[in-house]
Amino acid sequence: MRRKPARRVPDLIVRLAELAWPDVAERAAAGAVLAVPVGATEQHGPHLPLSTDTDIALALCDRLAVVRDVLVAPPVPYGSSGEHAGFAGTLSIGQAATELLLLELGRSAAETFPRLLFVSAHGGNAGPVARAVARLRAEARDVGVFSPRWPGDPHAGRPETALQLALRPGGVRMDRAVPGDSRPLGALLPALREGGVRAVTPTGVLGDPTTATASEGQALLDTLTTQLVSHVDGWR
């Protein structure tokens, strides 16, 4: 007699969108945190996909959900990416729209979840995320934010390339990887503020991605995950 396949237990599902509303209500009532990956759709050099920031944010949320009671919301794939204007495919909604989107999203999520965590992997979203979180906290909502940081190249360089080699190797074109402007970010800021990334590098790369490896990316991903878990534990 053939056995019927075991039904997937809802409390093992970590993606919010895969659950029905009664399952979500049960998880939220038990104290589950809603983690919202916040990324961008913007150029990351000629060798990385435009989804890089979103991929990193989502991967961190998924890994957090493996070890803590967390549901992962569908990622926010757009943000404030005006500094990457001039590169094909970059889609920016600006600072004001990003702030409003996260503010209203947070208000809606707080109707169900006792705690809300934004995991923002795009540096250009820092201001809008901070302002939205401050407003939500002022409205007595329990909201946290985690923004992964790493030393070294700030954009499309070795760290982000290594992370993508660990996460989505099929989406990385190492044959196209080229060094960009490798000056420290502080030295680049005046030109970046004046003319955006295009003013300092025609490839969109800040750093040198050519020596990145998947093992380096996995080690960095492990470090960032540990930092995120520690952040959540301290917050809760």
C-alpha cells in the first residue's frame, strides 16, 4: 500500500507569502518576528546582477529564520538608487518614496506582528530606512533594523562579488569582472555626491572584484548571519 506524501507542516515554512492567513496569525500570536529584506535594483558592475543587494538581504533573512522564530516577508526590490543613474537597468524610487513605502509597510505589518525587522543591504537606503524606523517607533511600534557592513570595497567589488559567488554563482560573470576605482570611500564622496557613481567609474565598480572567491563569500555570509542573530537576540 502506497503511503501518501507527508504534508509540509506550516510552522516549518519561513516565507510569509507561502502561508495562509490563519497560519500567519498563529505564528504571530506565538511571537514570530517579521523580517523584511530591503534591497535595490541597481547596477553592480558588468559582472553582477542588478538584484545583488536584494539577494543579500533575502539570504540573511532566510538564514535568520532557520535559527529563530522569524517569518520572511517578500523582499522590497526597489530603493533609493539615484547615485547609480546612467547605468542601464537601475530602477530608483528615490528617498521620499522609499521612506513612505517602508513606513506604510511597517504600519500594516504591525497590525499582525508584535515585532518587525528591516534587513537593508543597500547603503543608499540608510537615510529612508532610519527615518521610517524612527517614525514607526514614535508611533509605539516595536521595529528594528539591521544593515550588513563589511570592510573593503564598497560597491560591486570583492566582498559583494564573493557573496554572490556563494549565493548565486550562475548569475556572476567573472569573465567580465574588472577593477574599478579603488580609492577609499571617503576620498570618493565629494565626486559621488556631485555626479554619482558614473562620475568616478565608467564600469560602476568601486574596488577590485577579480580575486573574489565563493569560499570567501561563504565565510562573510556566516559572519553577517552571526551578527544578525546577535542583533536580534539583543533587541528581543
